[in-house]
Amino acid sequence: MQSARHRLSDPNDLSLNDFAQQLRRGGFIDRLLNLARDEDMGVPARDLTGELMFAPSDTREVLLRARQDGIAAGLAFMPDLIAVFSAENDIEHEIMLRDGDAVRAGVTMARLKGNAREIVAMERTMLNLLSRMCGIATLTSAYVDLVAGTSAKICDTRKTTPGLRVLEKYAVRCGGGTTHRMGLHDAVLIKDNHIAGLSEKELATKLPDLTYTMTGSDAPIWFVQVEVDSLDQLRAVLSAESGMGDIVLLDNMTPEMLREAVAIRDESGVRVLLEASGGVNQRTVRAIAETGVERISVGSLTHQAQSIDLGLDSVSAGA
């Protein structure tokens, strides 16, 4: 089922550090941090309370601390945040943990020292983003632990907070999960609304035409995926004359159906990954993983994660 199309490299092959660098190059990190600053401080940027309480030359030292257990995520972007909030980009910072590390309540995650006005202005945005990212990483880690020992990988989805997708998908990686496509621009996912009304025979006939179109396109594509909601549709995809996909998404199938789908794929000899989607939660994910599917997509990683409680504590004189 492998076509000669132009392929993007898999970002899951990158280390966390390299993945963060790739996300920076896309420009979204800087844009969203500037937007976060502007929605809190206005344009031009002002913190009225900070101006009342601190002289322009006052300094402050603070500790970023976890107030509950979790998984660290987002610390790699602290320099980016400082660059947006600090006029001279001179807030000193020391990061004590690495993204992906387990965090215990009370542990110090980072130390910051610099202009008092800038630090208090940055505080809420920093805590909002890091708390959110740590929450996603923590929930992802729980899912990854539940499927340990199986061949299934836990994947994120596009069910993300508008504007925060790159950070939320980075947080999934921090928790040991797998990045699915970043958006509509880097991979093809032919879903139910794309093929609604097509019979299994028509679907099998249409796929080779799509293969030809994609092979002739200059647009690089990471992968091609087709969603099916029945075993007959799966057979149709596997029987397509030239094949076209890298992954078949098995939507809302029971563990029994998923197990049969794996057997159908194996018997066909077609090299394609199977991904389960729908009805996935912490009670069901182990049974789904044990069916033999290679991937399980979990929308709740990003749309149901609870933020981890973090705080910024001032360091008293002499501490």
C-alpha cells in the first residue's frame, strides 16, 4: 500500500528537544505566546497592578513549584515565554526538570530572577500554559501505562484547543504518546463524511484514482489514512487494486470486531496499520490494545485533561 508520493518525515522519530525546535520553526509558538500576552496585558502592554506595586528597577526571585503529582511538560518553551514578556529578555531562569519527567507535589520545577514587573506580568500566562500542558502529559502517561506490554501506541487527535494545538500535541509527546497529523495540511485522512454514500465496491474503485492523484502531486504528505466503520468497508479498502493508504482507522468497533479486523488485515497480506478510534477511555483502552491494533487514537487526551496545579512562590530574602 506504499505509494511513490512525496513523504514528510515522521515527527515521532524526533527527540522531544528536536520536536520542540521543529514546532518553533513553524512560527506558531511565538504567535500564540504574543497573543496570550496581548489578551492579558492589552495593546500596548500594561500591568496596572505591577506598576503600582513595583518600581521599574525592582527585582524578584520566584520558584515554579508543583502542587500535585504529574508529568512535566512545557518547560522547553520557558525561554520563548520570557522573550515575549521581558523587554530586554534578561530574566534569569534555571530549569530543574526535563519535559517528560515525573513531578512530585512540592518539587521545584524552575527558578526565575529578574525585573519584578515583568515576572508578575508573566506569571498567570506561564501557569496557565504549563498547568494545561502538564495535565495533558499526565493523562497521556496514564493511558500509555494502561497499554504497556501490547503493540498499541496511544495517539492524539485534532480535538485540541484552537490556537494551542502545537503545545498540546507537544504535551502528548511528553507523556509518552504519539503525534497524529498536526492538521489538514500534512496528512490525508479520508473520513466518513468524505465517502458517505459510496458502496464498498465504489469505495474500492475510487481509492486507486486517489492514489494516482496523490502520486502526481507535489504536496508532501506524511501519511494517508482511510476511516471505515464496518468490516465490509475494511475489506474494500484492502482489496483496492493498487492500494493507497498507510493506516486504516477502525471507527467505533467493539473489541471483537477489532480482533476480526486484525485477522482480516493479516490474511490479506496488505501492509497497513490499524488504528482504533471511538469509545476509548481508561476502562476500555486495555481491551482495545489487546486486540492487536497498532494505534489507538484518544481525543480525551487533549479535550478532557485536567490542568495540574502549579504555583509561583516568591523567594524570601536570604533563602
